[in-house]
Amino acid sequence: MNNNKNLKKENNERIFINKELIHFSFDQHNEPVAYAKNGDTVQFCCQDCYCNQVHQDGYEFKKMDMSRNNPATGPLFIKDANPGDILRVEIVSIDIHDSGSMCARTGAGIYDIEGNHCRKFKIEDGMILFDQDIKVPIRPMVGVIGTAPKGEGISTQIPGEHGGNLDIKDLCEGTTLYLPVNVDGALLSIGDIHAVQGDGETVICAMEVSGDVIVKLDVLKEEKKVPTPFIVTKEKYITVASDESLDICSKMAAQKMHEFLQNHSALSDIQSGLLLSISGNLRISQVVNPKKSCVMDFPIGLANEMFNI
């Protein structure tokens, strides 16, 4: 593949990846559509989770090709990334388009909804113009972001240890995500941008938008005990776990944070547990994907800003 057709650089600093370069499975056999190196800044141009098929409010759901659900732009090959490394992905900016889509239907999500409904909403001055004059502030975030797994491919609709369809509302501008490098080049892909999402994503979608995500990439070579996927915001650390069972993934997310505190502070196991029970927040991030997800957050600075990579 001629990669000069797939990317370009602005002032020799930023790599662009076209929104047509998509796939629907995180897979080590996916051919890279672009190449970067450690320290590069990359712009992923993304379609919405419906492949931009919802053209107008009231669009007929039966016209939708649901096999094209959750496209991920990529994959990007990072030349310095090798199995066992950790990929540090800083979300520099998220630029969304001026309208969003939502599709609710019978049997999807956790509500009793009759029929299939595709909606289109305008976005103006940082607000979603919802029904009945309700205006909802936007908080753009990335829904799908991950690296290729070592074994079999994983659908872009499924979250896991590789990242994938995480749907965590904290993945906003200024957030840093730590992902495992399982195969040569990591094969990073991004998609499924949301203008805003509530915890749970309970109707099966957020405010789905197309747009551009700019990230800065760093490959961490030293052995770090980081419970990937791992999120760092300005205010908190966040551990993530996914499973078909909420009971299992909630316990996994909490245990990951418990281990993290012990690895990056002088706290003992009992001290870490006591502290998390009064200062940690265990919550559901989504309940509608094939695997559900829970996260646990812990305030940065409470244990002397112990994590600094």
C-alpha cells in the first residue's frame, strides 16, 4: 500500500489519517494505513458509529447497514512499539461536527422502547439542541480506542484489555490513556466519537458524531506496572475492566486500582483497601456492549502524586 496516499504532514509535525480508512475489528492482520514514530502527533479523522448513515432526523432504521457499526480509523503502525511496551496516548483535542445522531430500538439498551427510531440533533454554541427546548452541554469524548490483540481479532463493538469500545466518558481532551502493545507497531485505531455520554450509555448509544481526534504518542520501554487500559485525567486515576458480568468487571476494576496503589506508593494492602473504600469511586461506564465495563477512579494527589510517567 502506498502510504503517501493515506497520510500527510502539516508543517512536518502532524500526521493525518483519512476518515475512509476504517475497519471493524482490532486485528494484528489488519494492514497499517499509516506509520508514525515515538513522539509523533497524529490526527485521526473519524466517521460516527453509524458510518455517517443517518442523514436526517427520522431516518428509517431499516435502511441502516448495521454491519458497518462502530468503524475505527486506522490502524496506525508506531515504528518504535514492540510487544511488552506500553503506548501512552495523550488526547490533545477532539473537534466534532455540528450535528449528532442517536438510534434507539426495541430490544437494545436497557429500556422498554417500542419501535426503531433514528434521530438527528443540531449542535450549536457548545449545546445539543434536544427536544422540547432542552439544551445539553457537549463534552466530547472518544468511544473506541485501542491496539491490536495478540491472538484472534476483536470486534470494534467489544471492549477489553486491548481497549476497543471502551465508551468511558472520561476519555476527553487532556486525558491520557495507557494501552498495551501486543504486536509489532501496536496498531492503534480510534473512532466512535461522542458529543456527550452519560455513565452506562443506557439506551445503547450516546450523541454520536463524526470529527477529528488529535493524539500525541509515546512508547514506554521501561517495565511499568500499569494496569492497562489505564486512564489519567487532571483530577484522577482510572482503572478499567470489562466482562459479560457486571459483578466480575466491577471487582476486576477495583482490584486493578488496589494493585496500582500498592505498586506506586508505600501503602500496604490493607491501607490501600481502606483508602479506596473512602476515596475511590467504583462505577458502571457502559452496560450495552457485548461486554459490560466498570471503572474505578482515585483522586490524584491524595497519595502524593505517586504516578508520574
